[in-house]
Amino acid sequence: MTKKLLILLFFLGSFFTEAQNLAWRTNMTDAIAISNEENKPMLILFTASGVSENLQNEVFKTPDFAVWSRDNVILVKLDLSDSSASDGDKEQNLKLKNAFGVEDLPEVCYAIASIRKNKTTFSALGKLAYRPGGAKAWIAEANAILHPSE
């Protein structure tokens, strides 16, 4: 009995640890390449220091989100307050924030992008901010954006 309990705790612990270690990309060029390679849209999180942690704590740090995101999107985090980012990256992130019409932080935009002749073209799929209700409700709304015909 003790052995079975230890095995169960090991699997649950590794599952919860995986939820904490999501692969967030911070370089848009890399994210676009991976998105196109895996044929998945990007989930672009626009955030900054000092913003509410509700979205992070109630959605992004859950096992449900870890499983869903792995199968459905490429995660991109653009921190608008990142002092270690280059001036070019900061300018790019602000331009993207404005292009997607992001007003309140944190906010998520779903998009696909292509690069042709060194010009990047984004196709916005939709936006989603924090809403109370937990990860399952948030994921349901995300699925409605990503798969509107289903």
C-alpha cells in the first residue's frame, strides 16, 4: 500500500512540476519559426512587472493549462517592463502591443505569423484577458477563439 502511494505521489509531483515549467519563448522570431514548424498558433502574453498575478496563478500555473498549451499553442511572453531586453526588442514588443490593440495588462493575443522577404505578417485570431473561473473556463474561451467552428 505504501509503495503504491509513493508511486502516485511521484507521478502527481512530476505532473505539477511540469505545470510550473512551461516553455515560454521571449524571442518573437524564434516563436514564429516554431509556430510555423509545428503548425500551431502563438499564445502571446503581454505583461509587465507589477500587474495582477491572477492569470498566472489561476490559469498558467495549472496542470490543465500545461497539458492544453503543449497540444495547442506556442507560448510567447513579452514582458514590456523587462530591463534586460534590448532597445530593439522593447520597441518591437511595444509595436506588437499596439498592433494587437492591447490596452490592459496582462492580456493574451492569439496569432499566426509568416515571414516573407524579411517582412513579418501577423494574423490575429483573438484576445483573451483574465476572467475569474479558473483554468477550465479560460481554456474553453481560448478554444472558442482557436477553433470557432467546433
